[in-house]
Amino acid sequence: MSTPQSVRILVGILAVSGTIHLVRPETYERTMPSFVSAHREVILGSGVAELVLAAGLLAPPTRRLAGWGSVGLLLAVFPANLKMAADATRSDNAGFRAAAFGRLPLQVPMVRMALKAARG
């Protein structure tokens, strides 16, 4: 059974993001909402989760479970994406503003890809 293209794309996104979370966690620290405690630990944990989910999406026996896990993770990190966009409105850095606002609409197709994997 081959891996659908949308799932391969999601695997790539999760693998890259998970790696960045582990190698450069400071990149994400300022995006963490204040109601989340233990920022560094949550960032590292989400990086591990992204890598585990990416691997799970590649294997047909675990694809459905990893798909649902990916949906959950993507929804769980959305508040951080909203905070980043709110912070970007106060920034003079055009690149940061573009990245922060560009991430928001990308969540929709990523959740759709994860749902496709979850539903088989």
C-alpha cells in the first residue's frame, strides 16, 4: 500500500517542524501562550510528538492513529500560532509578520491532510 501524496507532504512538514523544535527550541519560546507552563518542555515534547506522528503516518498499520494524533496536535498548537500573529502586529520585522500570518491559513490544509490519513 503506497503512501498518498498528501500524507507524504504532511510527513515532511511534521518531520521538519519536529526537528526544528528539538534543535532550536528557542525559535518557538516566544510563541508560547502565557497559560502554558514549562515552555521548553512543551516545545521539546511537541517536537518529539511531531516526529513520532510523522513516522506513524508512513506506516500503513499506524497511519489512521497517527492521522488522528496529527489532527489533535495541529489543533493543540493553534493557540501558539494565533499568539505569534498577535505578536507580529507589534513587530517591525516584515518577515516575522509574513511568517506569522502565513502560518494561520496553512493549518486548514494540514488538518485536512491529517483527517484524510485518519479516515484511511
